[in-house]
Amino acid sequence: MMKNIQSLFPSALVMLAITFGFVSCKEEDPFLDRDVAPVLVDIVGAPFGAPIASEPTVTYSATAEKLTLSARLLELDKTNILDHTKGIDSIPVPNLAIKITLRTGAVLGEVTSDAQGVVKLEKTWADLGVTAPKAGSITKISWSGSHKGIAFTRFSQVQAN
């Protein structure tokens, strides 16, 4: 009986090594970005605390003549992340060029953030591709830029009420 176990031992070690070899392989996820966005794009007018993973929606009256698309650009300073009395700080990102487009690719405009990290662009419903806005009309928007050599894009929506 002992001889049978001893003869199986080398085979078991080989199988174990192969199993660990397959389990320990790290495979990159092809559907996720490899870089973390260097800038937090906070859409002004969206409900507070809109999850980062969702598309924040800003509502405007269907009869509004001008819509102000606005966002705050913030860089997160994590220097004091381990000090609970200070924590993470949000620092405005000034002089950052942002391209605002419809998801169809139509460019709405290019703006540069001010000293407080705010970008603003005034448009009409027609500029957003909505000729006759009515309650529930939605337009999807992209905010794109590059900071510290890393490109980023934030999605949002504009909805008529």
C-alpha cells in the first residue's frame, strides 16, 4: 500500500504544479480601462452623489432658451489618505481643455477650466439636436480631455422636464 502512494507522489506534484500555474495566471480584462482617470468630472446640476459608474442627468425646462452645460474638474490629492483627520482633498484643475460633444460625435464646443476648475458652455435645445423639446427628451453628452498625459471621458445626460 505504501509503495502505491509513493509511486503516485511525483505525478501528484506535477499535477499540483500545473494547477497552480493555471490559477496564478493574471489575465487583463479587455473591457476595462487600464488607467484610472486623473480628473474627477463633477457634472454641475446633477443630483448630489450621483454614482461615478452612472450617467448623471441634469434637467432643464423644455421651454428654456439657453442651457448651461457645466462641470467642475477636480484632482484628488491622496497625500493624507491615512490620516482620518485630514483625508483626501479635492483640488480644482485650472486651465484644462475639455471637448464637449454629443455621443453622435457632433462637437458642441471646446472650453478651458477657470481658476476654480469650472467649465461652462451655453447651448440651445436645437444645438443639442432637439428641435422640439418635450418632457422626457434626453440628449447624451461626453466630456473629454487629457491631464498628466492620460486621456479621460465622462458621460452625462441632459433631460427636458
